[in-house]
Amino acid sequence: MKKWIGILGGVILFSTATLTAEACTTVLVGKDVSYDGSTIIARNEDMGTAWAKHFVVRPEKSLERDYVSKGNGFKMTLPENNMRYTAMPEWDVSEGMYEAAGVNSKNVSMSATESATTKESVLKLDPHVEDGMAEDSIVTCVLPYITSAKNGVEYLAKIVEEKGSAETNGIIFSDKNEIWYMELLTGHEWVAVRVPDDQYAVIANTLSIQQIDWNDKENVMYSKNLKSFIEKNKLADKAEKASMREVFGDLEEDGHYNTPRVLAGQNIISPSLKHELTEESFNLFEKPDEKVTLPKVEFVLRNHYNGTKYDTYEGSEPEKFRPINVPRTMESHIIQARNDVPEEISMVQWVSMGVPDTSSYVPFYTNITETPKEYQMGTDKPDAESAYWTYRMTNVLTVPYYAEFKKEDVLPVRKEVRKHLDEELAKTDKEAEKIIKENPEALQEYLTKSVKGFSDYSLGKYKELNSDLIIKSTEKTKVDHKKSL
């Protein structure tokens, strides 16, 4: 990839780009413990500090059937007609699409991938397939064709068992009823578990599925040879009691890089757990202390060990642990499958471009025909129009004077934007319900126009904020004037 290096206001603006989301954090919330009965899946996509993501709608029947990855040469023949779906591709697709996350017209969601690593000793037994399914292809080749969360696991599993996987990854599927979390363990072995309705998970770049019930067909799925693979290669004393994480995971970097993020996220949602960030183990699923709201999920995704000595902006040991919110977060998304509104408006994809700590989550109904043009723009060079660079610049301008600018400027705007968007979303829901009853053909046009309004409002507020931050930054420059001149 190209290397772009630059500095603005003392903040690194460009960095080496490598096309893999090597450092992401995921939050999954079962419907019984979400504040409104929704299933919620969310993830930060981390890769580069100056690498724009786009947010688009792929129309039905728009994909070429003979699919070839520009990243690793993976090939497959796609079904004849793809469904409409939302996607979050790279601005430059010359090395792959990397569509990251979206929702299809059957109201099935997918977020991929949560990158992880497998022990080299295990990979020697079943190596990754160089031209197998990889992150750049996974959403494009799966999401437009699946009809439920569980079907998503089955669909991807078939591809992996036939063509192999090029990477170790975690993938999330959801619909209004359930969430499934799937891990690709080796070239052909995989495992998936259903997120309990009364629990949640925080996942951070490490294989996280532990002991499974091999006989629980309702809540567990796995590759046909997984058990025999473990037994034949003597990877555990007893396969029935084996932890997939312990058997397959390369956990060498977890103490610094991964586990602290999981523990920090669990401390936010379940303060009663009182984890120390130096703990070495965690449960994949936990019960929250109270119902989980969208702002609580956002707080997890924005976390940088706030208020502790490990705080990456204000702590005394900022490099001790890798935080959830990092400068190279390109986008953060929360996909909400609502059960208290009509099916036609049930799916909302909340999108935060740039670094979520200084950005806003904007709601997008996914039953739309197109996204605002600002979300289809942006490259690796700053501009004044794209959604990515508008929100990215807020972070660049805030960090040099973080304590002051975050509290006095960014937070008030973020709160104002969220209040407005929540109110507008509620109003739009009510009007949309009327349209569904009286003139359903007009619904998509109405929703498309509505999300444009949501986007315009937020972008306008952040452009004003950026102007204010530039002025305040300039005023921080010390100039000694001679009275005689």
C-alpha cells in the first residue's frame, strides 16, 4: 500500500496503511438485555489514520456473478441475484472491497471481521488457504444471499469448507431474533455460538469461544471434522471439555493488546464484575448489571481507559494497554434490529465515521435506495466535504488540547447532535408507520430523504465545530509582541 505521512497540530495524520482490520473491537447484546428488545451488534473498524471508508447501498442484482478478489485472488460463482444491502467499502478497492458491515433486504445483518490469530503449531496441521475466503470478500460474497443470522453461519461455513479460509477471523450475524458469533479457526475448521438473549459479549482480536456443548444444535455449530481434528492431533486431553480459545488461539499478545479491552468493556456494562485490567482470563458472555442502551454501547466503543492511569490521552501509563478507541479507527458501526416497530423500518445502522470518541453516531434506516453523497466520498487525502474527513478532522483538531477541547467543545456538540437525532428518529418512525399503512410504495423515498436530513444536520454541526477548533487552536499559539512596533 501507499505510505502517507504528515503532521497537523502535533498529531499524526497519516500512517502506513495495510489492508486488514487487524485491531477491532466488537460488542454484542442479546435482545432480552437491550433497552428496547433489539438485538445489537457493534464494532470499531481500525486500520489507518488517513484511510476513508464509504457507506453505500448496493442495489439488488448489481453484483457480477464471477467474483474474483482483488486482494488474494479468491474466486467463486455468486448466486444469480443478490439482494439489496448496505455496505462500508474502502475508498480504494484496488486491493479488495472490505465491505465491513451491512444489512440486507431480508433484515439480516453482518459485521466482518474481528481479526484474530491461531497458533502456528495448529496452522501447520490445517494451514490457511492463500486464495481462500478473506476479509476483503466476506461481506460481499455472503451478506447479499442470507436469510437469517443462523443461515449466515451455514452459508459461510459451506464456502470455507469447500474453498478454505485465508485468515483467522470472527464474524457476526444478526436478525431481530438472534445473534450468532462465528470464528474461522484454521484453513477449514470453524465454530459458532448463538449469543444468549440475556447476555452480551465484548470481543477484541482474540479467539474467544471457549468450551462448547457439542450436542446443543440450537446454540452451537461447528465444522464437521472439528472434534476429530482436535482428537487426532491430540490438541486437548478431552475434546468434549476443550476450550476452543485454548486449543486454537495464539494468546501471546493478549495481556497487552486484547484482554484489557474485553475487561474494560465488561466493567462498563457490568460494573459489579470489578475486573482488574491485568487479569488473564474472561468469560465470553456476561450478564449486564442493567439494560444495555445504545449510549452504553457507544461508551464502550469510545473507551480509552477513561479516567484511569492507563488513559491514552491523560493517563500516567498511556502505553500500558491497547485501548478500544484508537487514532486509526476508520469507522464504528452499531446495527440495531428493533422489535418494537414495523419490519420495514426495524433496521437501523448507526455510523460513526473517523474516531468515535470525537464523532457522532448517525442513524441510517437500511431500507433506503442510497446514502448521502458525503458518505460515498473521501480518499486518503483530506477534503472539506466527505463525512469521513469531516469527523476525522474533529479528532485531529481536538487531540493536541484534548482535556480542554473535548470537554468545552466536542462533548456539547456531540450531546446536541444526539438529542436532535433521537428526536428526529422518533418522529420519522411515526410518520413512516403511517406511510406503511397508507402508501407503502413511498416508504423508501421518504426514508432516504430522512436519513439525508439526519446526515446534513450532524455534518453541519461538526463543520461548525471544526471551524471553532481551528480558531481556538490558533489562539493557543504564543506570540511575543514588542510594544514599540
